Amino acid sequence: MASKVIYSAIAVVGIAVASGAAWWYQQPKNSSTEQSPAASSSTSGAPQPAASGPAGGRPPSVEVAKVEVARLTDDTQAVGSLRSRRGVVLRPEVSGRITQLNFTDGQRVRMGQVLVQFDDQLPQAQVQQALAELSIAQANQKRNQELVSQNFISQRSLDESAANLQVARAKLSLAQATAARLKIIAPFDGIAGIRLVNVGDYLKDGADIVNIEDIDAIFVDFRLPERFQSKVKRGQTAVLEMDALPGRKYNAKIQAIDPLIDANGRSVGVRGCIDNRQSQLRPGMFARVNTVFGVRENAKVIPEEAIVPQGGKQFVIKLLPGDTPLSRISQRVEVKLGLRSPGKVEVLDGLELGDTVVVAGQQRVQRDGITVNVVDLSAPRPGRPGDAPSGGSPPGAAKFAASSPVAASGGASAALPAMPAASAAVAMAGASVGKGPNAGGKPGAPAAKPATKGPNPCDELMADDKSKGKPSRKPA
């Protein structure tokens, strides 16, 4: 019992000693903390600078960019499938045995060409019989007309012979139609596929024989979200890329827009036409479609990093001239955004061409009126090979900007000191649309075959659609 009391006393003393040591250790910090308000109160009456920075009074450093001019494209991406302008599978209307196949697999055929001939001996005999009956009926009609004029027979006999003549003509037409159904002809110019029958096969009506495809013009069918149904119009351009043909681009002209919006996917069907007289595309291919709604040549753009979203609005930190060449005064500005491109965003309202905005370090600028230092990323950094010899553009930027169409044309973006290479890249982004064999020899397009002579079949299709429904101009 005594030992327990001793142990308890020792524990209490130990706790008291530890608490005293902790109080003594914390006493200098508390005293210094108590002195800080007095020091701050003594300096509160001194005038403060217009802008405040981090501890030590140094202005924060930020990275900036200029508002530039670029060529932006209003477009959207989708996936689609290619199909023939015209395509059918030939099938017989009546049963019969094949006696002739007048084509080979993959052969180009012409409209009206007889491709398949069935056994027509019996129908041809019926045609000959109908011709003989027609000849007799014509002779009787001619003879009765002469006799009626001489009053040798009644008018009733003439009417009967006229009716017999009509019956004979109808029998001949029926026999000829029956014989014609045993011939399968090409409904249009195209390319025959791989046949599924041979000479001697007996086919029932409706059996597949061969497919005919007209691929001088190729249709691309794709779907767009319903929000684009007011933007897409006939005659607009869509740029296609095929996974099966990497590195090539094809221009498609939008020909038709489905008036019905799919209730399941809330999308609208669109059909474009591609000039395929070089026979590079095939029906059934998968296509990535970039539909171009419009192009803005002189759009004001800034880097996406400059946008500061807040409360459902978009802001940027605009810099105004400061006291020194490298210092600027911050000002938060609300902007209205438009189109976007990789790394760039269009500014519709709030900024002017040549304004400077912060692209990195916005978290250091807490309010308007703060003085900041601009970090010049293009300044030379010693010790690294390939750096610019003097303050200016990064290595290779001057060469890139000089070769860009913006710098060559003396555009506003060529005169901006900040990020000339990026502005040239955005300006050239729109020029890359339409590369490929049908791009008309634009710069950067891969080598294409010589253009096929003759009118564009897609233009002919659109002209035919416009002419439908109009009254004929030929005189009656």
C-alpha cells in the first residue's frame, strides 16, 4: 500500500516538472508574438505602396502573352461510313436457268448492258405466235375497211376486226414483256462485284446474282448532335480522314440533311458527297468526319491558361504599364469567349489586339492594382546550348515565324513579341484543312494524282436536286 502512494507521488511530481518545462520553452515565442502587433501598429501610419507583393516586399513574377490574331475554324468531329452513290443487287423477277453471263467479276458495266440471260425459248416462241396473230388481225382490219366503204359488210364486222387487232397487239406486248424479264440489264454505269452464280444454275425469283456499285462519287453518312442542326447547311465542307488510308484527307460537300431528328440519340443525319473518280475510296469504309461550319480569318485569341473561371463567368488578368519596363499593374477583366482551338481560345469581348494577359502565376495576384514583374521567357539563359544570343524569340522561333503565312503577310501577330511561334501555328491550323488528293494542291498536302477530267459528279448531283420540282422550260 505504501509503495502505491510513493509511485503516485513520483508520477505527480514528474507531470508537474514536465508541465513547467513546456511552459518555459514556450515563453520566448509567446513574447515575440505579443511584440508583433505593436510593431505592426507602429508602422500602420506609414504610407503603403499601391501594390503589395509577397513577404519581403518583392512584386510577384508572372508569365504573360499577347492578344493575337489567328485563323480559327468553327467545326465539329463525328464518325461516319462510306456508301456508293448508287448500288443495287441484281435479282431475277422470274425463275429460270442461266444460259449466259456477259460480264466478269469487277468489270465496269454500262447502263442497258445485258448482264445475265435466262433460257427464253418458250417466251420467244410466244412472241413469234403473237406476231403472226397480229399480222392476220391487221390484214383483216384493212380488208374490212375497204369492204365497208363499198357497203359489202356491216359496220359491226369492222368493229369486231378492230377489237381483234387490239387483242393481237396486247398479246404481242405480253409475250415481249415475258421474254424481256428473262434478261437482266445494268440499271446504271458502275462496277460489277463478285458474282454468286454460274452458267447453268437454276434460280428462283429473288435470288442474289451480283451487286453493281457506282463509286465515281461516294456518299459519307454521319450524325451530328441536335444542337448543330441550325449550323449545318447544304454546300458546307467536311474533311474526312480514313483509318485505312492514314495521312490522306478528302473534302466532302454536304448534300443532304435529314429533316427527322433521331429520338433515341437526339442526333440529325447528314450526307456528304466525295469526288471519287480516282477510285481511292470504297463503300463501307470507316471515316472520321470534321464538319466545317465557318472560318474566322481575324479572330482575337489568347492561350487557354489565361482564363480564370469564377462564379460562372470567365476572367483574365490584364496588365497595364507600370513604373519600370518589366513591371506591370494587374487588372481583372471579364471576357466573352468564342471558338476554341488546341491551346488557344477566341475572345469576343473584353480585350483588344495587343493587350497583355497573365498566363501563369494568377494565384499570386489576389486583387487589382498589384505591381507584378513580367518573366521574359525568351531571354537567353547562359550555359545551355542552342539559346538565343540575345533577348528575343526562342531558338527556331524566328525561322518558324518568318516561314508562316502570318509573318509573311505582315499581320498583326507577326509584330507581337510574345510567343510568335504559337501564333503562327494557330494561323496555319486553318490552312491545313483540306489536305489530300482533292485539296487542289494546297501547301503541305501530300502528292496527289492528276485530277480526272470532266465535271465533278457531286456538283452534278446537287444541280439535279435543285432542278427537281421546277416547271419545264421547253415549249409545249
